[in-house]
Amino acid sequence: MKINKPFFWNNINLISILLYPLSLVTFFINILKKTSYKRKIKIKTICVGNLYVGGTGKTPLSIKINKILKKEYKTVFIKKKYPNQIDEQKILKHNGNLICKNNRIEALEAAFKKKYQIAILDDGLQEKKFKYDISIACFNSSDGLGNKILIPAGPLREPVSEIKNYDAVFLNGENNNKKLFSHLKKINNKIDIFIAKYIPINLKTFNRNSNFIFFCGLGNPKEFERTLKKYKFKIKDKFIYPDHYDFSDSDIMGIKKIAKKKNLKIVTTEKDYLRLSKKNRKNIKFLKIDLNIKNAKNFSKFLMERL
């Protein structure tokens, strides 16, 4: 989904109130999904999804889960084929096996035929046609729940009360959001909540005495900026685009022109870098991120106990 996060998603205001009738449509669509026929899946499944639209760390967590499980199991990533998400597909394929189909059931059936033991679905919590063995909802720890309203009046894909139907929550990002932690526990006091932060793993390739310009097309660009500043990148300019933005030659030429004029180095995310043509990648570096899970041993234990 290509989005620029609307400002009115943060609080209830006149615009969100006017859009609220459309959010009721989303609410009833969710109800219809829950009444759909449940298909039996012959392969173990782990779904990493979100309630808040975009930028919650689903893909980094899916990769981390694969690293944990591939030592014991034959694993595969499952991704529904969206033309504008080639970047995420490339990252997953680089980190493991990937089956990408037009629908998830078709992909899971293909995984079973290829004798994979565990399918890790990057996105899909709102797919109610079958029940996952493990379901994990990701939140950005800074954004939290926004105004707590369903799209389009708010940022939620389904009501936060759905947390009672999931097995775990991840709060990803720099903010230690104790209020969100407590709120989710009140909804489901049995749910496991894990905390994780984004850790750069290629800092040595950057000269952080230089001045930088960054660009990105993410669901949560502020989190990338927070990470850059945390690790002492001197940010002098920035370009923010919608999530999964398809960068044109003129976009990149414009950024490079400004960088040259101001004597700035260019940095972006791995996802954005992978969307660039080989020609446009010249003189652009990406910050490679790993998801560092607090109490990682407890999370590994959580996975093993439920498989």
C-alpha cells in the first residue's frame, strides 16, 4: 500500500470524525472476513502482521524468525504478490527461500508440495480464511495505536480488540512505550509482548564525520530518521516519499544534484536502495538494519513451544 501517513491519524479531529462513516465500512468488512470458511493448512504457519498500517517492522522480524528456525526446520517465506512490493520480496529472497503468489493459500499449498516444514508469512493477519499456528502483531513503539480508529479515519486495519486473538506482540523502535504495553496487556493479559530495536550492522562503511542527505519511501520514515540521528549521522537535508515509492530517474537526479551542491553524502534504506536501477545506485549507500530483540532467548523459546 502506497501511503503518506495523514496527520489526522494521530488524534481525533474534524477530518477523522468526517471520515468515520467510511471506517464503519472497514469494520463490517472485518466482520465478514471472520465469518469466512476456514481452510485447513497442511504446513506449520507463523504470520507476522500488523494492525497499524505500514512501517511496523514486519519484514525484519520475519527475517529474524527465519534465522532462529532454519537451524532446526526447512523454512520458507510466504509473500502475497504485490507489484509495488518488489523491494520486500528481494530482501526476503536474499535471506531465505521465498514463495510469492497471487494469494496466500496457493503459496502455502506450493510450500507443502515442496516439503517445507514451516511457512513464515510476512503480512497476512487480516487473512481470515485459515488459522495460523503462531500469529504476531507488530507495532511501531512511537506511533502506537494513533487515534485508535480504523482506516481511513485512522491508521488501524482492524480493531485493537483483535489482539485477544493473537499469540504475541512486538513493539519495534526507539521509544519505550510503557503506555502501549499496558494497554495491550489489558486487552489480552495472556499475550506475550516483546521489545525490539533497529540496529545498524554496516556503520563501519560510513564516515559519520561527513554531512548527509537521506531519502526514503517507507510507511514510517520518522523511525529511519530517529535511527540515523541516534547513530550520529549529521543530517542536513531529507526527501520523504510514500511507502513503496517507485523512484524515477529525475527523482534520483534531483537528490544527487542537491547532494553535490551542498557537499552531502547520500544514505537511504536497504528497501529503497533495492528499488533503484543499477545506474541510479551509484554514489548512494544504504544503512543495513538488524532487529535486536530484548530477551531473544525467551522469544526463541516462545516459538519452539508453539510449533
